[in-house]
Amino acid sequence: MDNYNLIKDLQEEFVSDYQNIFKYMEAVVSSYFSNDIGGNWEFDFKEDRGYHKIYKQNWKANGIDIHFELSMNINSLISQKISFMLDIEGSKKKLFDAKYDNIFKNQLESNISKNGLKYRANKRRDTFAHKSYHILTKNLLKDETLFREQIVQMIKDFSFLIEPIDKAILEFSQDL
């Protein structure tokens, strides 16, 4: 009871730190996708949940919901870890997977391996590719330039997937 106010202050500071990191990550991710990758990207970031989506509108059509997902919440500060993944969901996911999963795997296998991504290794059945990043360390968070570089590298690790997804979505919609 003697330390209640100190504990409360520390908890509030921890939440404030997370909010600042969250806003910074959201800004870097949306800026990089919009300005450096190009295209009509949409962002579904909400501070009070653990997953945040990045996608093109045409990636959510014809019963398919493909998106990059950033897994991060306040507890990520404790583990100092976030995850980035490509998820394929939707009512026609099985049909899409039956046609494209092996094609994607075979065409992209060398880049998946080279970039340290795990193919279908996540416990989530909708995750096509996944990688965890230990970038929420005190040293990285203190150096804004280095922290930004790590966030951008995370995106670059997955950016090779964009063009094949665009092609597959177009082909899939023409086949329906």
C-alpha cells in the first residue's frame, strides 16, 4: 500500500510509452507503404487490439481477404517482440489456397528462406508467411533512426510477396 502511487505512476508511464511506440510504428508503416512501395494501401490499426492490418482494397474481394498483419500489443513491450505476417482468409480461402498455395510456395521459396520467413509455420492456419522481430528493445527504441530502419526492414522482408499476390488476385477474380 505504501507504493500504490508509485506503481500507478509506473503503469501509466508504461501505457504512455506503448501509445507513443504504437503511433510511431503506425506512422512509419503507413508512410513506407504509401510513399515507398506505392499503390492504394489501406491501414486498419487500433491501439487497443493486438493485430493491425495492411492491405489493398482488391485484396479483399471475391471471398478472399489477404492482408499483411502486424502483431503488436502492450505486452509486446515486455517480450520486446512483434510479428509480421501475410494472412490469407475469407470464405473462398480454400479455393484460393488449392489453386495458388503450391505456386506461391514454389515460386517464392528462395525469397521466403532468404528473408528468414517461416512458411505456414505459425499456429494460425490462415498465416502464409510469418516472422518475429525483436525490435522493441531499449537500445533500438532510444535510437529513432535505427528503430525506423528496423521497421522498414521488416516491411522489405515481405514486400516481394506483393506482386505475386496482385497477379493471383487478378487471375482468381477472372476465374470466378
